[in-house]
Amino acid sequence: MDIIIAPPLQEYLSRLPMTFDWEALARGDLNEESEITHRRALLAVPPELRQAADELRTRLGLDAQRGDLRLLAAHDWRRYVPSGLSTDPLISPELLAVRLAQFTPERLSVPWQPGPPYKIPPEVDPVRTQSIMAFGERVNHRVLSDARLRTARVMFGFAPEEDFVREDYVVDGQGRRVLLGDIMGSMTSLANPDGRILRSVSPPYAMAFLNAAIPADRKMSFVVPQTFEEFKQAFDSSFDGQGPEVLLLSGLNVNTRVLLQMNLYARSRGVKEVWLGNYAAAGPYRILDEAFDRCFWGTGEEYLYNRFVSEEVPDYFPHPPAEEMLANVEWLRLNAQDQPERVNFQTLHISLRLGCSQFCSYCAEHMFSHGSRKPYTVDEIKAMIDDAYARGVRRVYFVDPDFGRIWKDENEGEILRYLSSKPQPMKWSCLVSVRALLEHGEEMIQNGLTSVYLGIETLAPVHGDRLDVMNRGWQSQEATKRLLLNLRENGILVFGLYMLGNPNETMAAVQAGVVALAEHLPISQISTNQPFPATQEFSRAIKNGWIFNFDPDDMRYGKMVWAPEGVLLDPDAMAAEYLAAHQQVNDLYRPGGFFDFQRRKVRGQILAEGPVSLTRDVNVQALLGDEEDLVQIGDPVSSAKPVTGPKIHPAGGGARNPKGPVYRAPGGAFHLFGWNKTMSRNPWMPSAVRFR
């Protein structure tokens, strides 16, 4: 069969990390997993390619979209479409309070022993999750017409920050917090006391991107509350005390209970409609369709612009300005006395292209965002960088879920070169895959890359070399280990992204993987593999009856709620291993850990080249900029003048005066005999640092 594919669709499909055989799909020669992957690829195309995907589906003789998703979930589909408007609310506050009281752990789970297959608990309806994956929305009830929605008073409310802080563990008699909304905090909070953890308080992305998309004259209210009480106060005072007519709530599955409480409060104040968005909208809970007039799952700019502003949706939405995308980082570095000291700075968060091109079985981002989205313009991103630079910001973090996977020199390459061209070159970091680093890592390092969040996923030996079980067959464990060594030799700090309890892993395999993780990385985020709603893992787990606990407070990192591939792991043993793994890997003082990485590393700009005069001064402050990751290595070198202020004297003199770059770390200057290599002290030259 001659399969004709529209060129734009062909280009999009060619960028995906998989190989397609459309003729085999049409003949029915693919196995179930491969067929699902092919069909998911056509369902997850960006909006501008949906017509071409539908035409290809027709040529292949495939079912319509409903049939595709019936195959994926093995369920009949249903979608709520109200026949008209109502004058009554969807649910009364009194009845919602009753239903909240019934939303208990006992009604959300079944006993985990003796093992799968498990029955579905009373409060759970997995079909609603699969349905919202198919259609992107569930309209349960309507009070306001389309025209009325575009003039209604609308408030966007986000789950309170306090709901992301859970204090679940006790270590040496002290409670240790689980910081769900802070990736640096979540890495370090279980293995270190409060005064010795890293923090990165990110800007509220959802609010920033929605606020940038909605015209200023369509006045809406946004609230990112610290506490539930703060939300109530903001609700009551909004719109000159009138309150909103429509409340749109946003959060993750783990925030389900507090989002329902916010819903209850709004209904007690007479709100007309309450909507639910973000990943919480995909939860498999019956109460969501009873409590929320509408649930929407997917990127919000286009959808909400269409509902609240106009039927004519722009092709391009601007990036939020720099002032709304600044994160506050609380860092730790070792001083000249080898003691940790706090360093606070800001980082500019930027997206070059939102969305994700990968199909990992444990993540729903590709379906949620319909693949990688159209990139923001280079001029717009440069203007943001200039704004942040003028504010004194010298660091950038790219928030793209798979930075560099789709690489264009006129986009990614141009922006990185622009960062490194600044008078004080800007340092940057990103979340990246092994594949993207192997393809573009050299260019990244040459243009200021200092750290990465790297998707390692697992080093458990049970998987062999390829992570096929996670739909990441392109990722080799051996190649990952070699890459980690290379990054360390180049002075790049790697924050790992790692999961315990993956399909086919026993407790022995989990523990062996943690040992390998500690050997190869100084620090890592550690999570338990969760069958989060709307992921491939969730769909397969529902089909096979592997999930025994759907409680949203337990469907999070650190808990074990299912038997992956039918392999049952003791939830209590996994919780203990989760804590032990953090202490084994993320104790900042451990040998080979975060502070040891600082001791072995000197990062900075070249201060001088060639033979160095004994008394020549170099202005470090003008050339170096931020110094939060520079460390004292050995003793300060001797020089003709004392080292003071922002000026230093290059080391050495006489016959021992070397040629090459001169670097500075807090407290002294050092000669380096190389560039971007792993360093080791020469015991015979204590005033110098030599690279091997």
C-alpha cells in the first residue's frame, strides 16, 4: 500500500523518538503496544496538524478518534454534553460537603494483599480519565451561555502553596518535609535538616502564561494563594467585593482534596460555575463530575481564550515578561573554611518551545500539550534576556520539558550564543534527555551550560541496557553512565531525575539501582513510579487491574499504589526505601555528594592568558559575575600582594610560573593546566590545581 502523508505531518512525525510503519498498521501486522504507539502519535498532533492526521487515519482505514481511544483503554466512551442551560447550580454546598465526607481512603482503595488483579473502589471511575484524554474536556453542567461567559467575572485560582508541603517522615526524632512543588527542595529535604537544604521557588507558570494570553481589557482575577485562608480572602474581595461568577481552579492530582474544598467555599458564596483544569482535571474520581461544571485537560491559552474572550483565537500568544518569570534560588556553597554558606540569587525562567515530543509511558505531557508546540520568537526571548540582565540576573533556566530534543540553530542555537555573548556571560541550565545531550551537549557547554536536570529514570540492572519497559528504548544505561562521567569531567552539575519501583523491578533491583545512582551522581530527585492519571501506565494498569490505591494523597512520589506489570512490592518497604535512597544519595555531605562535587570543581571565566606577571591584577568582579558555584581548592596561592576585594593576583612566579588560564575561587587564585576536565590536586604543588 502506498501511504501518502502530508509533508508538514511527515516532518512532525520524523522528529518523534520512534520509527513508524504505517503500512504494517494498515495491514494489522503490529503487536498491541506498537499499534497503540502509532495511534497515540496521530491523536497527539498539534492543532494545526489534526486535519492531516485525520486524513491519514482515513487512508489507513482506521477507526475514528473514539475507536482509537477505545483500543487504548478497552472502555466504552461517554462524554457529558448538557442539552441546554440551567438556572440551578450543579450541586448544592450541603450535598458537596456530604460527598467530600465520603471521599475517604477506604472508598478510594482496596487491600493490596494478596495481589492483583484488583477491583475498582467505589469512588473511582477510570473511564472519565480516559474520556477526558480523548476529548480534552467534560462539560457536566452549564449556567452561563457562550456569550455570557465572555463578559462574566472570572477568577483563576491555583492550589495553595501549603498543599505542596507534606510532613510525612521522621528522621532522628525530627519531622522531615516533602516539598512537592520545589524540585531542589524535594531532592534535599528528606536527607538534610531545614537549614541545609536547597530551594528553588519557581514563578507561577500557569498564571503567567494565561495572563500573557488574555487581553488586558478582558479583566480577570488571578490568585496564587499561599494558604487556603488566603484564597478565601481573595475570593471575597475580588471584583470590588462582588466575587467571581466563574471560578477556574488549577492543580495536580495530589491537590484534589483542597481543590474540592475551594469549590465548596465558592459554592457557599453563590458562584455560578466552577471549572477544573490542569492535571487534576484528569483524576479518576466520580466526585469531580459531580462537583465541577466543566473539566478541561490540556494547555489552557487557546481553550480559555476561546471561551472567555473570542471565537477568533490568535495563532501566537506572547511569552510572559521577564518580571513574571523570575525564580528565587537558595543555594549552598562551601566557603574558604570548607563550611556551607547560604547564597541567594534569581534565575530567569524561559520557554523556547513548550510541550514534549516524547512518549514516555509514565508521563502524560505529550498528550496534554499535543507534542512540541510552536517556538516563541527569538526577538521576544532576547528582549526577555535583556530585561533580566538589566535587573542584574545572570542565570537562566529553560522550562521546556525536553529542551534540545527539537533543535534548530536559528532558535535554540541562536539563544544560547546570545547568552554567552553578554559582557558577563549568562549561565544557564535546563531539563534535558540523554539523547539531546549526546547530540548537542558540546554546543551547550561551549555556551554557558552549568547544570542539567537529566532524565536518568532508572539504573536498576533488571532492565538490561535499554529502557523499553518505559517506552524509552532509545535510552541506553551504559551510554547514560558514560555521559554522566563526561558531564562531571566538564564541570557540569547533574541533578538526576530517578524513579524507584518501575515495572519488573524487585526490591533487590530497586536497591541495586540506588547504589549505581549514588556512584554516578552527586544529587538527584528520587521518586516512586506512579501510574498517574492520563499516562500510558495508568491505561495499562486499569486494563490489567494493577492499581490498589487511587487516593490522590497517596498517588504521589514516595508512595506505592500499584503492582507494576503485576509485580507486587510491599508499600511500607517501598516507603522505607524511598527515604533510605534520599539519605544515600542526597545527603549533601556524603562522600561523592554535592559538597564533594564543589570541592572537585572550579568554574569561572578566563581571567588571563599566557605568562602571568607576579604582580598583575585582574578584575574578577567585572569578568566573572555570579560566584555561587566557585569553591576553595587547597590553600590560596602566594603572590607579591595580598588578595583583597574583587581583585586577585595570579599565582606563582619564577620558574614555576605556568602559562594558561587563571581562575579564581573564593579565597584565592589558581592556575589550571586544561579546560573543562576533572581536576585533582597535585600533592607536590599545593598552591596549584592540575587537571588530568
